[in-house]
Amino acid sequence: MSSLRGLYGKGEDHGLEGNFGVDYVIHYRVPPNEKAKAEAAFVQLIEALTNIGLTTAVRCGDKDSLLVFTRLASNDLLARQVYSSRLQDWLQGVRISGPGNDVTQAIRDEPVTEAERLRLVYLLITESRNDGGAGITQGHGQWKYVEAIFPLHNNAFNKEWLHKWGKKYVLEQSDLDEIRDKFGEGVAFYFAFLKDYFRFQIFPAVVGFSAWLLMGQFSTFYAICSCLWSVVFFEYWKRKETDLAITWGVRGVSKIQHPRPEFQWDFEMEDSVTGEPVKVYNPAKRLQTQLLQIPFAIACVVVLGGLVATVNSLEIFINEVYAGPGKKYLGFLPSILLATLTPTFSTILMSAAKKLTEKENYDTMDAHHAALVQKQFVLNFMTSYMALTFTAFVYIPFGNILQPFLHFWGKTAQTLTMSEVPLTMREFEANPQRIANQMYYTTVTAQIINTLTEVVVPYIKHKASVKAKELSSKDAVKSNDQPEEAEFLKRVRNQTGLEVYDVTADYREMVMQYGYLSLFSVSWPLTACFFLLNNWVELRSDALKIVIGCRRPIPWRADSIGPWLTALGFLSWLGSVTSAAIVYLCSGDKQDGSVSYITAGGVLLSILLAEHLYFAAQLAVRYVMSKVESPGLQNERKERFQMRKKLLEETVGHVADEKATLAAPGVETTEQITRQSLEEEARQASIHGHGSPEELFWQRQRGMQDTILVGRKLIEEQSSGKS
């Protein structure tokens, strides 16, 4: 893990910044009781990597583990992979025009980014052998000793990134482009969404502050403005993500599916279009499993809804009715129950959601991810909004129906105290300020706690873990490191202990926040003001989390925010309904807990009016936006026009030169190149000294056989306790 001092300070030693040309690190575990099996699998690992054209080197890791470093053996292999990938994009409709026949010119016209290189190398390592890869699946089958496959952080970029964002108030498109070039479109889309979401929050923050000053809670004016804002933002973002996908050249990339290694197929059948064999899982089996989502959703409602109703009624009793002994201590009981039981039930239900998704047995990673996100959204919806729903739709307008619950808690308290004297009670009266207090906790206290648990706590835990390992090992590993590699290897070993960055968790956090703003901010108009401040910090804290708290993510491509877009649309529509209902149920003289002023017709009418306003605004916004062409769509039209013009200008029968075939260096080629270069390397070393640290790093092990010999030696030393 990079230290904060190292990120903001000036690195004097180049070894602290560079990665010795390493593309990926494979953390390989060697259990002491399975040494022979691990050694055999290690040899297979090195052979598989070498056969696809990767250079390897091995060093000692932490206790009972090895670090296998890999990089592409030649630029020719990189050129071949880049050309093949771009050609595939063109055939799939992601690119408008093909890469051309001249590989060198194609790469010169569109240079390879760091993210593109790392993505292609990762696919080369993990794709099946039938697709030209090494077929290494982390933690599965013969590769069960492979604990992690990850790229190394670019410290020079990370320092500049944090330093630049720390001085900026508003992010620009160039900042997003840098993230895309380093971490891929998947991460860049998240920061693009958060950037635009932050800018759009200025409007509800201004309106909300004005409504709070002049109108108070449950303002009809604020509810209408909030509904219109959610429509405009949702429609804008749908257009914006399309524009970004075109700008970054990934529009339609979601059609290129990556197979899921855990997929279990029932039979093979011939594809009606391509004629190729396709592995198929019985759709009837999957449908039967998918139908289990209905009882899963019911279980979420019953378990979490029952928990919220029970604990909230207990809290109301203690804080607003009970006036007996120990009141100031009993007030903490509901919070303790929620803090203890909610994570427990959520963990159980989340585990059930993962098992259910596994049982649905999807054949691609994207389909599996989308199905899991849907279940997570249902679960998070319940845990996030159930308490506020109880207060807004039960406690404030229908407080009198809680009397049986309050009497039950009163009798329970009388029984527990074993007192013959009746306990002191107060008359229950609904307090509309309760929902404002809940929203304050959600928008202020919970956001601060979340930032601490996301960034600060993992950082402290990891630093403590690293320090403990250093003390327990007593520098045994360090003694085997070459001086010029010591700092680099220390940094690599630190990164092996970091968490895997999951952009889904960040999306989930922002979408849930959007739900609070759309569904319940009418009950406390200052919600958007505090979210605006929080999200300015969130942009920078998420960047910090990636840099110091997580391994560098695999730079996957994406053309949207995925299934979270559907969740945003649902919350936008539901917000128009709930805001209207809350205003009708809770405003004015309806806050006394009586139902005498509330009619079913009034509730339905308010909901229907709000829903029609939502759809009318949606149509109007779509019509206006359709009249304005975005820069991305304009560039796409221009590129298509130029391609058609070029095709028309070409003479019929013109045949393009055939692309030179670039052979991937295998075992023999790699070894031959290494031997032929020995004399030249020796001559250069005599002229320029012993070379740079990077050159020395890769020259210590020349080819596959050297790597295997050194790896076996390290395994033997670890098992005998010498290292």
C-alpha cells in the first residue's frame, strides 16, 4: 500500500515509482502440506504463461507464497493483440471503421493506452486455450493455488491524480479521460456519473434551502421541483452515457460477452447463424430457479420489515411514551438492536442472493453480474428505506394505530420491572420532526461514518497487518531481496494484502443516496445541501480509496453504468409517487396522528396527479433533448459520413495488401531471442555499466527454465524454513 507521505511527497528514488515493466503479478500460494502438488502446478503455470508469449520472473512473497511477475515478451505480440481486439470491435459494431491492413499505422493513429494493454494481457492470461489464452482461472481447478492476479499501481500517476484533484473544485472531461486511460471505462463511468450527479445537485440544494427557510417540511412546491429535477437528471444521464461511450469508442461493447468460468452446461447445440457449437443450459431449469426470487423478495419484506416495525415501535415507546426509571439508558436499546440485527439479517439474505444467482447458472459474466445486482438492489432498498417509510406512511399520518404496539411494550416493561406500581407514562402524540431527525442521520452522520469505514478504517487495518507481518517475519524475506529490488518488492507484497476494488459497491452507495433524495427529501428539504457537500468529498475519497486501500482494478470496458441505470429510473418514478403521498398524508393538520382528514380518494388522486406530472415532464424533456445533438453523436455521424465517402472514392476491385502475420513467441522463440541477445546485452553492459534496475530485474532469470528452477528453489527454502 502506498503511504500518504509517498503519495503527496516527491519521490527521490525511481525505484519507488516504477514497476520494472511488470504487467501483472500472480500471487501464488504454497501450502506447506501440499508442497509437491503446488510445485507441479507452479511448473504448469510458468509453462502456460510462456506458451502464450509472456516473459516470467519469480520472487519470494510473504509467508508460504511466491510472486510471479509477467509481461509481454515482445511488442509484436502486443500489436497483434491490439489489432485483433480492435478488429473484433469493428465486427461487433463497436467501431464504425475497421483498423485497416497496416498494423503499425493503426497503432500509430490510435496509440495503445495503459488500460488497453493491461486489459488485453489479462484476457491473454485468463481466456481459455481454445481462444488463444493460458486458461488460468484464479482459485479454480488446477489453478487453485493462484490466489490473485492483479496489475500494479502506477505510483507516479496516483500522486499526480490526487494532487490535481485536491486543488480542483470542479472536475473536467480531461480528468475522466485520464481515469479511462489508466483504469478503464468501467471505473471512468462511475466517476463521470458522480461528477454529473454532483453538478445537478446544486439545483435541489438551492431550492431545498429556500423551501426550508420559507415553507418548512412537506412543501408542495419543493415536491414538484424534486420530481422535475429527477426527470431531467435521469434523461440527461441516459444521453450523457451514450455520448461518453461514443467518445471513448465503447458504444455497444456490452454485446461482447466474456464467458463465465463457473458456467455448467447441459448440452451443446449448433448456432443457427454461425453454425458453431454452443454450450446451452436448460432454460426451464433457469426459469424455475429465477422464480425463487419471489419468495426471496417476500422474505426480505417480512424479515426486515418486521425488524423495522418492532424496533421503531420500541423506540417510539421509550422516547415518547415511557417516563420511568432508566429512560436515558434505555434510549440506546433500539439503536443497539438495529446495529446488531440489521447487518446480521442483511448478511444472511445477501448470502442467499449470491447462492441463488450461482444456482441460476449464467453463461456470461455480465448476465451473472446483472442478476446479482438486481437482488442486491432489492435487499438494499429494504434496509435503506424501510425505517423512513414506516415514519412517513405510518407514524406521522396514522400514529393512533400504533397504540396496541405501545400498550404491548408498556405491559412488557411492567413485567420486566416486576413492579406493582404502574410505570409512569406520557400520552402519545406523533412528532413530525422525527422524520427530519432520521434524514439528518442519513445525510450527515451516516455519510461521515461511511467515509471512515470506506477509506480510513481499511487503511489503518492494512497498515497494522503489514506491520505485524514485518515483526513476525523478522526481515527474513528482505534478506533475500536484491538491494535495487527491495523497495519494489516491499510495495508489491503490500499490495497483495489489499482488498479488491469493487465499483459495484460505489454505484450502490450513490444510487441509494439518489433514492433518499428522490423519495424522502420532501420531509427534510436540506437533504440535497448535505449530499452536495458529501459528494464533493466522495469524488476525492473514492479516488483515495482506489489508490491506498485497494489493488489496482482490472481495466474492464463498459458502455454505461449497467443495471444501475434501471434502478435510477425506478427510483425517479417512485420518488414522484412517494413525494406526493407524503405531502398529502403529512402536511398541515394531518400531523396529529388522526385519520379523520385522510381519504383513500385523496391519496389516490395525489398519486395519480404526481405520476402524470412525472410522465408529462419525461416526454417534454425527451422532446427537447432530441432537438439538441450531443458532441458524441455528432462525431459519430461525421465518422460514418467520412467512411461512406472513402468507400465510394475507392475503385471497384481494389484489393488491400494482406496484413503480415505476426507469430506469437512461444517457448522456443522466446528462448532463442534471449540467447541471441546475450552478446549484445553484455556489450551494452560493458559500455553503460550493469544496466537499469528494470533490466537487472528481468535479466536475473532468462526464460522459462530459469524461472522454474528459481521457483522450485524458493519453494524448497520456504518449506525448510530458510526464508
